[in-house]
Amino acid sequence: MKKRIFFILFVWLCSNIYSQSIVKYYLVNAWATVTSSSPTIKIQWIANPSANSCKIRKKNKEDKTWGSYIELDKAASEYTDTNVQIGKIYEYQVVRNLAYISNQDAILYLSVGIDMPAVDYRGKIILLVESSIAGYLKDPINRLIADMTGDGWEVIQRNVSSSETAVNVKNMIKNIYASDPSNVKTVFLLGHVPVPYSGNMAPDGHSDHMGAWVADGYYGDIDGTWTDATVNNTSASDPANRNIPGDGKFDQSVFPSEVELQVGRVDFYNMPRFKDYDSKISEQELLWRYLDKNHAFRTRKFGAQRKALIDDQFYTSYGDNYAAGGWGSAIALVGLSNIKDSYQSTHIFYDNRNTPFLFAHADGPGSTTSCGDIVIVDHFASPLLQYNYVFTCLFGSYFGDWDKANNLMRAALASKGSILTCAWSGRPYWWFHHMGNGDPIGYSALINMNNKGLYYSCGYYNMTHITLLGDPTLRMHILAPPMNLTDTVIAGHVMLRWSPPPEEQIEGYLVYRADSLTSRYTRLTPVPIADTFYTDPAPVASQYVYMVKCVKKEINNSGSFFNTSRGVFVSNIAGVQDVPILIHRPRVIQPIPDTTIAENIAFSWTFNNVFHDEDLDDELSWSFYMADGKPLPSGWTFNVSTQTLSITKPLKGTYTCVIKVSDKQMFEARDTFVITAGTPSLNLMEISKHLRIYPNPCSSGCRIEITNIEPGLLRLTLYNSAGYPLKQVEQIAAGNTTTIDLDLASLP
């Protein structure tokens, strides 16, 4: 009987271990490399000799259908495509049938371009601001408009009342769209702009949640027919989801036509849990906080590692592989080696909140205010916690219907830290692979709303509950902008000067001109210029605005494209003034000297005044490591809070060490130095030749001068007659004469 019980437990454990990582087995670890000299796209992946089959297909970015599959050898590991052009984006789907996932297909989507040109103009965006917040948030909204303008958008702002009907708001959008349908691309809803509801559905599978869900995609569908006549369902526990004819909630569970416009929303109405932690916090203050971190991200006042985190509590539950979209997008955008994932019993979404991951996905059983035991609304509301992710996906029951008090997804955006977008990815999967070519996340929202099977999911295609929370114009590749742009009129021409950003390997700068801050800009430099000055050959206009951007060639898993920074502005128009953008790298101001310590004697060293960052609001993160990459020797510890190295019992030897700091922009500075542990070489008589103390004797204080001593850390310990240490002073000996002033007045 005992043997039989052991066997059953063993089988369960093996099955559980296998299932914990199985979702990623449904994705192919693929990436693209490109060649521009002879235009070529090579798609590569890790070969699997046990695969049953392997195939690939392709389409142009704008195509609605895929080309035919190309069958490859089942053990193939690459596909080379020479039928490509520079400056054009292609999409690829790699499919591999694998025995160890029950002879099902593993897939991956890649969006690939070769030297895609810098985007000067992204189109028009309709910024709809809820009227009651527009005045209070005037300054950060104007800053947002400048940020979006600097990224190539032409901004059209309209204020709307929260009491307006969704139909009237939609008509306003349609009228703006009709005036320029080729260029109007996006709608950004800021504040509690009226929330459309639609459908008779429960994508989270709960019968008490059946009915109308939030449907911001309604605002992006210009020509679809939306009705309020047929659905009659009052079974939902929340009256907001009950849907009857004529109640202002629409019937459609699936979009009635192709959605034309990208849509995103930032809305912190009815979030009282934040006020429980801070009585002064309000909807307006939460919006201001969001706009602050939005601006900080765009101008690289904080950075994020191009890495992803996946905290998947569901794994293969219900057979839907809810994290598949998160896995597939992360592999395409940052690569499998840059993904940190969890086991069911260890939820890393909370534990890694201080690490600046660019992408994060978490899923688990939910409520309006929680996602399993991964994260709850209190984590986001607490001023003591911050989540340093940027683009997030959360999936679980109830909270995907986000227009509820203290909703988890809206709380993520309202939190401290750096979360800027959130999507309910699982039913359906969200695919973000286009962001690898520099597309904004709003484009991902659009293709996911319009997905009718073009990209794989577990069902729930093209349904009206699909919504992006966050700024739809945000992109994943952020480049620090130029600084200190000035204009001078010389002999009837405008001369511009600027300073380079603390950014490496930029291609140069692009210069633009417009008649007003928010109008469409004309590029003046056909190619990037290397100089940090430019004179406009045209005569000076009566009024002008100039904009300068940095350009950098990005090379990643999606090929290559020329990325631009947020533009900076200068103008002779009264009232047109850009927000000052000052970004500096931390730097070494006092190099750490090589030093010698005594072996087998405890040693500590606090590193003061080594680094400096001119951005006074920046925070420096410290790390200490050995230059050869090996772990710290036994007994060595480094306290990142106090910047103190402690060695309990130094072993004889020479140790090359590195101190590194990184700021919120992910810029780094480091210093390398050597610690030598050995037998002290100076005896008392030798030391006395180099030592002078005066006055001697003394009472309140004295000065000690040490001459001809090697550079390094000098530690002076004062003992009483019983051998008890009374005072210790550390100072860097710089050579020649080192002076130490001792204050003795406070000694016992």
C-alpha cells in the first residue's frame, strides 16, 4: 500500500512540474535578422528534431489575409526571404507541430522591417478631455500635447461633459474624422468621458456577469451600425451590466464593422481606495500623477529594461493558455532570454515590482479589485509601493469590465511607479509584436479589436469588450531628446543651437519647422545631421516654431528602423514655450583609489561622494560586483542602502572590484578599483616617521598630518588605555600630505 501511494504522488508531482512551464511551449522562440546591402530577412528559431512538422507564412503589414504556407523540413531552424524591400514591413507566422504538446501547433508572430525610415508625421489624434478636469489639469495637458506633437502627432483637443451621451460624443468624433479621414488615426479619452456599454456576454465565464460590458471601441468604429433594441437581459448582479432595449446600452457583442481608430483611455473616476491611503488624493491628482510619469517616460526621465515578466497563475487551466499572448509578444519584442517567468507557487509580479521591466503580464482568479494572490488594488493604492513596469496585461475574472469602483486595471495606471498601459489579455490574447517596428501601442489595440482569426486566440475574437487602458500613442523605444535648444536671428535667418543628449550611438538630428506649435511640421533636413547647430536657409518668418529630434537606428528581433526622440521646440511666438528637458548621466567625481587592507581583520568601507547626478530629482541605484564576474568572496557583503562594503575576514589576495550606479533613465556610471589583502608592511617606528600630531597633548581636538603615504583608504581608530575603541575616522589618502582633524570634545 505504501509503495502504491508513493507512485501516485510521484506521477502527480511530475505532471505538475511539466505543466508549470507548458504555456511557453505553445510559442516558437523565433527572431529576425535583416540585411540591407542585399535586402534579406532571415527568420530563425531553435531547431527541434522531434517536431512533427514546421512551416511559415507571410503577409504585408496592411494585408487582411496570410499568404500560403511554405512547408519546411520538420527540423528546420531558419527561413531566408529575399523577396523583400527596404522600408516595408512584413509579418511572418512560424508554426511548428510538437508531440510534447499533444501534437498541437506552437506559433509565433513577427513584424519585420529593414531600415524603416524615421516617421515625421503619425497623423491626427483626437484628445477628448472630461470638462471638469480640463481647467485644473491645463498645464500637464498642454505638456502632454507638446509631448505628442514632438512625436509626430497633430493634436485636436475637445472637452466633453461626463453627463453627455456616448452617442453625442461619438458624433463629435465622426465629424472630426469626416474632415480628414486619411489622417485622423486615434482617440485618447482623458478623464471620465462617457463610457459606452454593449453586448450580451460574459468573457470571464461568470453567469452573474452576463450582459453589457464596457466598449470604448465604439468610439473607434466610424461606420458600424450599433443598435439598442434587441438584448433584454437583467440577470447580472451589477445593474451596470444589465441590458434592456432603449437603455442606452448597445446590443452588439461583436464589432459590427472594422474599427477605424485606435482608442485608449485614462480614467480615475470612482477610485476611493486611493483616498483611504491619502486623504488628499483626488481623481484630478491621480490624473496629474499619470501625466507626470507619462512625460517622464517619453523624455527618458526614467528608463526600463527591454525585458518582460510573466506571472502566470492559470498556466494551462481550462485549456485556454491565457498567458500565450503575453509569452508570444514578449518573445517577439525582447527575446526569450529576457523573459522572467514564475511558477504557480511563486508570484513574481509583486516581488519584482522595483525592477524596471518594459512589459509585464499577470493572470489568476480575479475579482474587481484583485488578480488571484498576485496583486490587489491596495498594492497599487499604497504610497509605499510602486510597480516599475510600463506596458502591462492583467487577466482574471470581473476586473476586465473596468468601469467599477477601485477597478484593478485602472488602479494599475493610477499607481506610483511607471505603469502606463493595461490590457485584459487572455480572452482574447493580445498581440503586441508590431511595437517592435516603432508602432504605438494604440495600433496593437486596433489590430486586436479587428482580429477575426488573423492572429490566433482561444476565441473571443473581435468582441466589443476589448479595450486599451492608457495613452494609445506610447511606443516602446524611447530615445533621450536633445537639450538646451536656442534660436538666434542672424542676417535675416534663424540659427538653432542645441546640446546632445546623454545617449550613445545616435545617427544625428532632424530639424523641423511649423507655423504654430500644434500644426503639422515640415522636415528641413533630408537626412540626419551630425552638427548641433543649423541655420534655416529660408528668410525668417513673422512667426515660427522649430523642432529638433535625435535619430537612432534600432536593431532588434523585428529587424531595423530609424527611431526618433521626442522633439524639443523653440519659437518666437508669445506663449509658446517648451517644457525644459534636462537629462544627465551620473558621473564619477571622486575616483575610488586602490587600497591595501590587513588580512583576517574585519574591514568596512562606505563610499561617499564617488558619483554625482546633476538631475537632482534622480535616484541612483547602487551595485557592487567583482570585475571578473565571479560571486563576491565569502564574507563580503555590500549594503545598497548605505553604500557600505563589509568584509568579515579578508583572505590574502588581490581583488578587482566594480561599483556601479544607474539612474531612473537606466544611464550608468561605474568605477573600478583594487583591494589587496595582505600582511601590513609598516611597523610602529616606520609609521611614526610620517606622522605629526598637534597640539599634543590635547583636550578638545587635534590635527593629524600623515606624509608620504600611498593613496588609498586610511582608517584611524582612537583607543582608551583599556584598549576600548572610542572613535574611528575614515579618509581617502591622496598621497603627499593627508590631514585629519579630530573632534575630541564629545568623547567620554
